[in-house]
Amino acid sequence: MIRLSSRQTFLLIAAACTLLMAYAFFAQYVLHFEPCMLCMVQRVFVCAVGLVALIAAMHGAGRIGARIYGLLAALMALGGAYIAGRHVYLQHLPPEQLEGCAPSFEYALDNYDALKFLKTIFIRDQDCGVIDWTFLGQSMPAWVFLCFVGLFFASLWAGFRRA
């Protein structure tokens, strides 16, 4: 049986986040799927989990530090799961229940203050309701949601496991 230290587990979490981002860029630039605003926010949370995990792996903190890193990474994963879950919810709404379109991520980032930008994320967006990619019958946000759930539990395990 392979026993991984917290440091190694955090490194695996960071590697998983790197692979998730690599596929996101592949889907965008090679497969030409244009990400909506909720997709972009999910990417931010994937990067946040990966960054916390990478710092934890490099730091190699003691028991308390590992718990703090594990909790931070788990909270980032929880935030990402919320956004991905909302995205899946929007994808399952009938088109007539989707109200209006939000501006593009770049436009909102360039032209809105932080509060208005955050509010814009949660506007119902017809682009976010479109399912244009599936694997085993599930959309990309559904898979990302499952990845966030896995990252959440892996982060807690890395931070709170017994040495």
C-alpha cells in the first residue's frame, strides 16, 4: 500500500489542478469552445486550489500548517463547487427561464468595479445554459463540479490526516 505524506498529497492536488487548467485551455484554444463567465470563475477557483496546494507542498508545514492549508484549499474547492453547481443548474433550466445575457468576462473585468463584477457573475446567462460538450452524458460543468468535490475531500484529507 502506498502511503503519501501530506506534502505529496498537496503536490498531487496541485498537479490535478494543473491538468484541469490544461484541459480547459485545450478545450478553448484547440477545440474552440468559448468559455462563459461562470466557466472563467470556475477556472479562478481551480487555480486558487492549485496555488494553495502548491504552496503547501513547497512549504512542508507541520501539523497545524497542513491543517490550515487543507482548510484553505477545501474552502476554495467548495467555492468552485458552488459556481459549477450553479452552472449545472442553469444548464438544466428551460431556455425561456434564462433571463438576458451577461457581458463577456473581459468586458466586465475591464469596465466594472469589483462589486458589480461579482454581481454580474450571478446574472442568468443564456450562454451558460448551453451544453455544447458532453462526456458520458454529463456536461463540462458537471465534471468540473465532481472534480471540485474530489479536490475538497483530498484537501481535507491532506490537511487533517494522521501522519
